[in-house]
Amino acid sequence: MKSEIGIGLLGLGVVGSGVVEVLISKADKLAKHVGASLVLKRVLMRDVSKGRAVNLGSHLLTSNVAEVLTDPEIDIVIEVIGGEHPATEYIEQAITNGKHVVTANKEVMAKHGYGLLSLAQKYNVGLRYEASVGSGIPLIATFQQDLASNEIWAIHGILNGTTNYILTQMAQQGLDFPSALGQAQELGYAEPDPANDVEGIDAAYKLAILSSLAFHSEFDAQGISCQGISGLAAQDFRYAREFGYAIKLLAIAKRQADTVEMRVHPVFLPENSQLAKVDGVYNAIQVEGDLAGRLIFYGEGAGALRASSAIIADVLTISRNICRGLSNVLDVQLNQKLEIKPMSDIETRYYFRLSVNDRPGVLAQISKALGDNSVSISSVIQKESDPLAHTAELVIMTHSAREEAVQKALGEVKQLAVVNEVSSFVRVEG
Ligand code: NDP
Ligand code: HSE
């Protein structure tokens, strides 16, 4: 029976510092749970001279990854450096050196999860990634174990804390986009490259991970249609409220025979729906399965301690198995071959905001372009005429229509001499 489990940490930023804090402050509780002490042996960072949120002896710090990956005293490597490279290669090396791995890296798991899990199987080690989706919300193990008997047919998720925080600040405090993003970065919510949050890429990675667990198929995260929140303006939040909606960045996966509709984009959600009420850094993931029915998982989706909760949970599982001589290998059940449904085939309702010339007959021309493409208007409002520039803002809501038809109609609308620009385009859910 081992008396201690050696831990190597790759990365000492927001999440890495949270992990160290928990390993130190809860050392006794964790040791009792495992039956052995969890001992931090080495910590990798780029710059060992940089000030850190946690104080660690300099003998633990290194900028040489081999000192972590080849240390025989290290049983578990925790990867929290983020990004695709060199994180993927470091995880591969850790596995081939016989080390168990815990990662919070959604990009790596979305792009290389299947290969890495297969490699871990081959080397008889564990690879766990609970923190990669929803931070501290227990989701990965829930799909792997608790929902295993369900046929899942839909996932609707607010999967990115940074963008939900920004949208909430813009809608409720009237904050502009850059200020709200700056706050999210200061709070440690944003990715090292915040474009991943803002453009919906982080949510698409998370959707790919959850979908592969839910539908037992590999999905290419880059094939998921993805639109971020940077194009939204203050008026959109005002109009959404007037129509009785909240704006959220939603990740959607719906199973339909051999295809799965998968997309990430801002949506208008009816303001009395449960997901519309999820504010700030909170995430919520609604799952529909044949046995469990509709479930909603809710909690803070970013931040050092939230992610650490999930990482330490994975470390505890692996450590207990090591101490009891049990296998840590996860069964990779990707036995389905499902395609992502082309975006042009989806059907939903739409909101457009257009800047147009303020003169008679404009609406008739726009309605004709939409009507010619079988896109039917459910309501239209003219707003904020500018008498000097002779321009007006038109806000249009449509009935359910096919994306391909809507895109074609919008292309024609943009060509009209009376239309200055299509300023905003948001799909409506629910
Ligand atoms: P940070 O940028 O705060 O920290 C990254 C750390 O990794 C830094 O200590 C950096 O070193 C180190 N690092 C980066 N690249 C290298 C490299 N090539 N070699 C050695 N060290 C390197 O990121 P976060 O802690 O916010 O995120 C880490 C991971 O956790 C990401 O995958 C992220 O998606 C995930 N995650 C983040 C959450 C959050 O709320 N922030 C929540 C859930 C998951 P140095 O400090 O010297 O520059
Ligand atoms: N940047 C991510 C988010 C961190 O804001 O959701 C958690 O994965």
C-alpha cells in the first residue's frame, strides 16, 4: 500500500494556483479520503521568477518539463497550462511514461480526446478531464456513469462563464463590451486567449466533449457552426427585453437519426425560461434523456476554486484506485458514426436589426426579399428614425424558417439600395 501519491503540476496560473491552494489547505482531508498523502513534487511554468498567487519552495519550481514528466516519484500529472500545443504533447509524454493525467484542457480533449484516451488505455493509465466542461459542475463523470443507460437526444448549455458574465453586465448594468470583458479577465474567468471565449470557440470545444459522451461518437469541434457575442450592441439587449427575451450564448446539440444538429451562437431565449435566468459566471446545462427526462446542471462555470474542485475530484478518484490496486483506465465508448447536420438545414426563428433609408416603400422591398425565399415575418418595429440622415432602424422577428433560405434572403436584403446595413442577426430558441 502506497503511503503517498506524487503529483506533478503543469502550469501555475489561475487554475494551477487554485489547485495548489486546495492541496495545501485540505491536505489532511484529502489524505484521509485516499488513505495516502497527496504530495506536490514539481510545478512547471514558463517563468520561475514571476510572482505567484501561492508561495511554493523554489525547489518545487521548474521551467523544464522533463523534470515533471520523467520524475519517478510522480504518479499523477495535472495539466493546466491550456492551449493545444505543447499541452497535447506533454499529456502524451506523461501517458507514455506511465503517469496518470488530469487535465482541465477543453481544446486538447475536444481535438485529441479520443486518441489520448486510447493511448491511456494502451499504457494502462487514467486520463480524466472533469474540469474541462462546466468547471466545478459534475458533468463528465455524470455522463460517463450516471446517464450511461439513457438515450440522450438533446443538450442545451450555457457553457462559457466569461461570455455569460459579459452578457449579464451588458444587459443589466449597461456596461460596454470591452469593460465587461476586462472585468471577466480580472476575475480569472477568461481563457489565456479571450478570443476563444468571446467567439464561442471555448463553448464549441465543450459541446464537442459533452456530445461525444452523450452520443458515443467522435465530433470535429471545428465542424461546429460557431458565432460569438462581439457583434451584439446595446440596442439588441433593449429590443430583446421589449420582445420578452434574454440574450444568451447557447451551445446546442440535438440528435436526429444519424445526424446531430450542433451549433454555438447567441440566442433570444424567452425571459421566463430557466436558461434565460442563468446570469453572471454561472453555467447551466440542460440534458434530455429517455430515462432521466429533463435535467439541469447549474453552477459557476469558471474561476480558480471551481475548476480546482473538479481537478481534485479526478485526482482523488485516481489516487484511491492506485491505493486499492484498481484500474484507472476508462472505457472509450465511441461506437456510433454520427455526422454534424449542415447548418443550412437547421430551422428556427430569427431576429434581424437593419439600418434603412427612412422613406415609403422600404418595408415592402424587404418583405418581398424575405417572402420570395419563404421567410415569413412575425413582427416588425421601426425604431429611432434619424431625421437628419433620413435613416431608421428596423427590427424584424420571423416565424420558423430554414437557415439556408434566411441567409439567401439576407443576402438579397443587403443588396437593396434602401438598406444601409444588416446590423444584427440573432436566432431565437424556445
Ligand atoms: P493561465 O494563463 O492563468 O495559466 C497558465 C499557466 O501555464 C501559467 O502558469 C503559465 O506559465 C503556464 N504555461 C503556459 N504555457 C506554458 C508552456 N508552454 N510551458 C510551461 N508553462 C506554460 O490559464 P488558466 O489557469 O486560466 O487556465 C489553464 C487551463 O485551465 C486552460 O486549459 C483553461 O481552459 C482551463 N480552465 C480554466 C478555468 C478558469 O476559470 N480560468 C476553468 C476551467 C478550466 P507562466 O505563468 O510562467 O506564464
Ligand atoms: N474561460 C472559460 C469560461 C473557463 O469562461 O467558461 C472555464 O472553462
